[in-house]
Amino acid sequence: MVRSYHLPLVALLLSLLSLAGSSRADQPAAAPTDVEGSKKALIGTWTVDKDSFRDAVLKNFNANGQPVPDEVKKLIDQVVEKSDMKLAFRADGTMTATAKIVAPVGDISQESAEEGTWKLLGMKDKAITLETSTKDQQSGEQKTEKVELKFLDGDQVQVHIPSQKVDFKFKREKTTDSKSATPQAPK
């Protein structure tokens, strides 16, 4: 039986994600300390950290200060585990952002892929500000926004999208082939 709050929960999760490397040793690389190092460190494919994804969704649900019911938390956990988001930054200034959100009830999922460009606007401490311009491959919607990334180390970034008031951690994908640095658009 689907509880009455499941459908709004699924709708919220789907709308949250309509936003939209190289081989390394097991030890994380050091965070870059300058603009050129940041540009180089950013190149590659980054996958959302499931814990930070879960935390962002729970924070959104708890925005009114009310505790999130355990049943809703369980549903959120199921959605997060089945879902995925990736960002790929290429050295030529192009990028791809993909998201796949899968609901645990019914046969509901949403996939999106955006292609575009990125430009490093500046750096302060270990944080960089990017301007991204993307176009949704299905809807054709074009958007430009500023995104703040803070390198936690060379293999993890905290991504903050001020216009969406959302934060996610992304981890660098470990690859052995530079050609695999672009996530494929959902089919």
C-alpha cells in the first residue's frame, strides 16, 4: 500500500535532481592550492556521494523543523541507493551532468542529461567558483549558473549550488582510461 505522502516524496526527489578521472592510489590526493592546479584537478568524472545525497534530501524534508518520520527516511534511503548523479569536466571547457532518480514504489524514474560548458571564475582558499552553462538534452532548456566547489582533497569536492540552496559531495571516479571520463547520457 502506498502511503499518501509517498507520491509527494517521490515528486520532490525527482524535482531535486532535475538540477542536474584518472587512476589513483587508494590514498586521496592533496587538494589543489592554486587556480591552474584546480583546473587540472577538476578534470574527470565525479559521482555523487550517497551519504551527502541522503543528507541533502533529509535536510529539505526537515526544512520546517519537524522530524522526518522513520517510514519516510526508509523511503529516502531506497531512492538514494537506486539513484545516481555524475558530473564530467573536460579540459576543453565542456561538461556533462547526468542524473537518474529511481523511486522504490511503482515504476517511476527520471533521467536527465545536460551538456554544456564550464569556466573557472576564481578561487578562494580551496574553493573555486565556476560558471556553468548547460542545455538539457531532452527539453532543450538552457541555463547558466554559478557553482561553488570546495576541494576536500584531490578526490572529493563539496558542490554548492547557491540558486538551489543545495550541497552535495562528489567523489572522483577511479578510471584507468582517459576516454571514460564522460558519463553516458541516459538511454
